[in-house]
Amino acid sequence: MRDQDEIVRKFAMQRIANIFNIPVGSLNKEAVFGSDLKATHSPGLFNPNEYDKIESDILDVCSRETYKAISSGNLTIRTVGDYCDHMIKCYKKKPKDVIQTLNIILPS
């Protein structure tokens, strides 16, 4: 795996840990949103829950083609690993969006 992929994966894991307010070390790529990672409250218009934030991240970085696949149900992101893989894939097409969403600090 390329160094860039590992950097994106690391920041994606940190983003999930931050959203769910858990230690990054407690995450694994098989953890499922909704069963292993639960929201702390119901979603609200001005108070998004953890799932809303994850969904927003996913949609903010994807291409039009990926958006169509998600909307049609042909692509489902259910696990931490799926989220990380999605971010890595999107980084290759829209690096600025992924960098902004995950707050990636690139080494100089």
C-alpha cells in the first residue's frame, strides 16, 4: 500500500474516533456503523448526530459517479474499513476535498 493511502487511512480513522468520541486505538476496520458504533442522540436539523457527520463526509468527498452509486444503493459504506477505503479512493480523484474533510496535515 502506498504511503499516501496509509496517511489518508490514518486520518480517516482519527476522524471517526473524533466523531464518536472514542480512542482511535479502539477502532478496527470491521466495526459496523449502527451496531459497533452507535449514535449518542437522534438526528436533528441543527444538531446532527454521528451518523449524519459520517454521511456528510462520505458525500462531501465523492465524485458524481460515486454519488450515483450511493444514491442507487449500488455502493454502501457500512464499516470503518469501507469509510477508509472510500476516502482513499476519493483522494485519488478529489484530494483537496478529502484533505479538507479529514483535516489532513501533509508532511512537508
